[in-house]
Amino acid sequence: MEGTGSGGGSQEPRGEGRYIYCVIEGEHDDSLGNVGVDGNEVFTISGGGFSAVVHTCPAFAYDTADQEMVESWVVSHDRVVQMASEKYGAVLPMGFDTIVMEKDGRDAARNVREWLNEDREVLKGKMDRVSGKAEYGVQIFWDPELEGTRIVRESDELLELTRKIESRSEGAAYMYRQKLEKELKDSLEKKATMHFHRFYDSIHGCVDDIRVERTKKSGETPMLANFACLGTPDQARRLGEELERIESMDGFTVRYMGPWPPYSFVTGG
């Protein structure tokens, strides 16, 4: 999108900009009211068979060291996207702080219209892809200690190392303990990879598309996998059933979130 700014440090204003929340299908001339970031009026700009949901802003990125303010902005952004989804149906959500600016003597509103016109085929492809679907988050956690106990119990070699640790002198036991820890670490890494791919395949079979997200720390239980999934309501029900099966497995827990606008399948692509 030509003339788009996102994120970054403090900048000098370069005229007037349009902050974009999302794109909707159809050409609309609407106002959603003063519901935007910092209470700005949210309205539509149309072109190419689509409309951008925007507010007017100075042409520089939203930036502050106040984390609570940033969180408030993001919540406002997400709320507008959700409102647009409820009112118009399928949306192409933009990432927070997507701003179209003045350029080459053309004002921001004109640049938004030209972008919608020039990229209408790309926008149509994305809209077709997400229409009737939503994003769901899936996080799978596991218990490595429980898995490690199973690994030792099922391995003659590791059981033998355990017996040697219990029966040898402190010096000899230390060497065997080091060997056991290394063997167990390697086995756990292989198990984690195996479980990840198995869960990826079973979840992918339930939904339209899947993205692998970065795992995050969440309490004391390690996160094994973090997926963004795109699917219809029927696919979401099948996904829920599959996640119930995974959660019934000893040592695994699941967090299932959504539905959300399909950020992971629109932005950056």
C-alpha cells in the first residue's frame, strides 16, 4: 500500500493522514460514530468496489512510552474492526497503526481511494479467501516431566542408567546422571517435534488454513505449539472436537480462543 506508515519512533507530522482499521466489500458512504482510537470519528472511503474503514489523523505513527495507552489504542482498533465485521460481514483487518499519508500533492483520502482501485484484484482475492470464516487461536501445553517419566519407563537403556545411578558411588553416579540427562533431553526434543507435527496435521485437517505462531511463556506449563487457524463455523466445531481429543491425552492441555477477525491471514500477506 503506497504511502502507508506503521509503527516506529516519534515523527514530525507530514500533513493529514487516514488511519485504516480494515477494508470491507462494497462502496459505502457511512459514519460509525466517534468510536475510534482516541474517540475519533470512524467513517468509510470507497473505491474499486471496496471501502476502507478509517479515521482522520496527523500523518505520523501513534507512539508513546505509556504501555496502558498503547493497550487502549489496540483495544479501540480491535473494537472498530469487530463493529465493522458485525455491520458489513467479512473484513480485511489492518494491523494497528496503518496510516496512509499525503504524497506528491495528493491528499490522504485520495491515496486511500487510489489504493483501493489499484489493488482491487488483490483485495478481492483476500476477501474471497476469508469470507464466511474467522480466525481461531490454539495453544497446546505439555508436561515434559510426565513425558520424561514415560520415556524412561519405555527405554531399557535409560532404565539401566537409572539403576546405575541408584547403585553406584557418588562420583560414578554423577557421570551416569549426566549421561541420563543428556539422553533424556535428546529424547524429549524428539518427542516434542513428533507431537508438534502430529497435532499440526490433525488440526490442519479440520480447518481451511493454519499458521504457526511463536510459542509464548504462559505460567509454569511449557507451550508446545501455538497455531492461528482459519475456518468456517462448521470447521470450528470440528476443530473443537479434535482439541477435546488432544486435551484428553495425559499430559496435554489446550487453550482454544476466538472467533476473531482473520488478522493472521490478511496482514503481511
